[in-house]
Amino acid sequence: MDSTLQNILLYVQLIVCTLVVLSVLLQNRAEGLGKMFGGGGEVYRTKRGFEKFLYYATIVLSFLLVAISLVLVKYS
């Protein structure tokens, strides 16, 4: 693989990695230690709006990160 293309993929991988970390940190879990011990009493609720977008964006970015990593490993 060309060195320039490899450098571009490395920079893209760095950007995607940063976006994955940010999208995971921005997600609202609303679960504390009380949930672990049976507390909370929260019923099922659906994701809506930005929360749903962030959920799907995290999945897509994660797959993209894995794909870029595999391409870099294969051609380096």
C-alpha cells in the first residue's frame, strides 16, 4: 500500500476513534449503583431523537473503526 494512503487511513482512524469515544461518553445511561442491587424500578423506554441518533452513530462508527483497523493490518 502507498505510504500516503496509509497515513491518510491512520488519520481517519484517529478521527473515528475520537468520535467513538465522544459518542459513548455522551450517551445517557441513567443507571447508578442502585440498579445493580435491584433498585431503580425503571421500565422499558424507547430511544428518541438525538439519543437514538447517537446510539446508531456509535454502532456505525465502531464498525468503521474495526474495518479501517483491519485494512491497515492487512496492508501494512
